[in-house]
Amino acid sequence: MSSVLPRRRDAHLLPTLVVGAGAAGTALAGDLDRAPSFGLEPVGFLDDDPGKQGEWFGQVPVLGGLDDLERVIDATGAQVVVVAIPSMSALDVHRLGRRAAILGARVRHLPPFLAALQREIAGTDMRDLQIGSLIGREELRVTDRSAAAAVAGKRVLVTGAGGSIGSELCRQVYAFGPSELVMLDHDESNLHRLQLDVWGEALLDTDSIVVADIRDAARINQVFRQHRPQLVFHAAALKHLPVLERHPCEGVKSNVRGTENLVEAAIAHEAERFVLISTDKAADPASVLGATKRLAELVLQTHTGSGTVLSAVRFGNVLGSRGSLLHVIREQLASGSQVTVTHPDVTRFFMTIEEAVGLVLETARMAEATATYVLDMGDPVRIVDVVERFARLLSVPQVSFRFTGLRPGEKLNEELFGSGEEQVPTAHPRISKARPPLPQHGFRAQLAALYDAADHNRPDEVRDLLRDLVPEYAPTTRLAPALATASIYPDDY
């Protein structure tokens, strides 16, 4: 095995290990080497062929075999691992990916990479990796290896496990070696895809795969009695802004009542830690989505003092999540139609799925008392700039925009901290705490009235009660013109 490392040529590119120094791997490394727009710099190969050990292919050496993964990641500082062995089984790919993830290396694009290699177009499908060029900053590596200690050997429950954030949480948590990973979702199809992705098989015949609705308190208590999770990551939610503007009762049932069902079960069954996925729209909310998520944060505050550490994390817009901005842009650019954006100056905070999950895992490690945590996501970015940068990555020479106007509940610019909140530093240089005002007098009685109004599907009463419970909630009412095509509305976290 080689101890000679190549000299890094560009500190702005992510150091990358290529698994497999065969024809596919060397072609891939060459493509990455010639095209810095991919955002990756190959620093070494891993290959089990003894005849290739210590050899150089172009500017990239073979640094060891697959058993040397951990040593080579340590030596090179590799942040990305790409599998370039088309014949490697899905199970072996997942095992390798779990080992890499424990060391903080990214492996999220393994299936697309393999598909690309099998079509013999090794580099051309990897442009979407260069997230930094889209969001105007480098992607942050939030989690370090100490996060593994918070998960290893624990019983862990993830709600909304089949969603974009929930599934990535499951993948990373599984890599840290929990004693049990309970994956809960109300959609069995999501769970089937998730089990296949995480375990390499999907028989759906284990107790760890749980179909349940977080609105059903009795069912949730049954799940907690059976599994007694020590760590709970709550990612289940209704999250699409326009849907909740039209159906506020459903937002309350899932985002508020569902959260409280889980919190009460976690406390009753002595869970150690509970982490709620919130959103930047909870800061001075202008939408039902933001108000229900802010209310979910307040629910955590009202349960302070139990033996369970309750914390929330606020996300910006997550690039790459299901139904997110990039998916809509790609479809509109591919069809040749105009890209529809609400306003030329609308801005949002952006983060990658890896940053989002890293924030959740780091919060689970560092939280000592009830608090809301926020990742420093740099400056907000104009949506039109993201579209134009993405178009360049896709080799689309010119973008035609159609501006449609802000919808009810939308802001021109989001904030990370509300006007009445104090920003408090933590031991992590890129994570802060929001210290919000306490729930107002009579909160529990008003919350019970809100639940009753939602249960009886009285939307106007629900909106009024949301304003009473969340005084900073100031709904916007501007309407957009009718649209013939789907618009890019950057308001789904």
C-alpha cells in the first residue's frame, strides 16, 4: 500500500477517493481532473488488486485496498468517496458507504455514480455535486466523529423516515452503529425504498419498520412502549407552504398536535433526547407553515423540566430534498419553458441535506437543555442567482424568467432569528442558539382550543388562534396571478 500522497492543487475542490482503479475508475478520475466544475479533486484510488498497489494512474496513486478505507481517509482528508466498480453489489456498496460516513465522508451519490458508470459516461452526471457554486459558499462539514458517540449503541427512532431528511438521517445514524434504528413513516412505499437503500434489502418484515401516524397518540405510545427509544429525531411534518395556507387545520394536526404526541410519549417512556426539525420560517412567521412550526418549538418549551432533553433545529431551504428548488428548475430547464420565480429579488437561506442532517446529529450530541439551534448558512441567496448558476452547470446558455408575484404567506426575505429572540453562541463555531420569549399566560388553554378547532375543521378559527398563540405571526395576503405552469416557490424546507 502506498504512503505517497499527491499534492493538492486546488483547496476549493473536495478531496475525493475513487474506489476501483479499473477502466471505469481511471476514466472517472480523469474526467474529474479535467473538469473542476464538478467540484471534486481525486486524491487517491482504493483497489484490492495487489498488482496495482502503489501504482499511479495519471496524477492519482493507488493508496491501498478497500480494507484501508479508514486509514486513507485519515491520511488524505477525503470528504467524498465514489465507487467506480460497476459489479460491486448494492450490499457491499452500502457497507462501504457506512464506513465512510462514520468518518464524515460523503457517499450520498453512490447510486447515480454507478448508473453513470454503467452507461459509460462517468463524469457527465456529477455536476449537481458542486453545491457551493449554487449557494455562494462552501458546504459546511458540521458533524465530526464525536457525533458517533451520541448514537452508537443507542435505540434510535426517526419519524418521517421515508422523507428526504428522514431517510438521510437514517442512513447516517445507521452508520454510527445504534443498537436499534426504528424507522417510522405513515407511507409504506417510502419505508420500502428506505429499507432497500439503508440495508440493501427490503423485506419489510422487521419490527424496526413501523407504519404509524404521528397524529394517533395511542399508536405513538404503543410504539414507544415497544421500542423505548433513547434518541428521537422528529422529521415528520407537513411542510409545503401553499398547501398549509389552504388547509391550516391539517397543519395543526400534524405539525403541532403530532409533535406534542411524540414529546409526551418520549417523556413518558424516558427518552434521553428529542430533536425536532423546524424551519427558518418559524422566525417571525408569515405563513401557517411557519406559525405551526414556531408553535411546535413552543410545545417543546412547555415541557421543559422533564428528564428528556428537548431541542429543535431550524433549517433553511434544503437543496436536493424531494420536491425542492433544484428538481423544479431542472424540469423547467429541460422542457425549454420559462423558469417561473415569484419575485426578482426574493432570497432564501440554503443548505444541503448533509449540512441539515449534520446539524441534527450535532445538536443531539451537544444539547444540554431545551433550546432551538440554527446553523450559520452565510448570506441569503437570490433565487434568480441560484437558477442561473444551476443552468450554467447544466450547460444551458440562457434562462428566460417569468415573475409571478409572492403568494399568501411568503416573505421576500427570510430571517434565522425572530425579532424577539436573542442569538446565543455555542461551543460549535457555526451553530447558534435562539433564545425566544417564553409561552404567554394561558398558553395551554389556548392550545387546547386550537386542537379542538383543528379537529372540527374550522380553518378561520384556527388562523385566529394561531395569531393568539404566536403573537409574532403576521400573515401576508398578497396573491399571485394564476399560473399555467408550476412556479419555483422556494418555501419548502
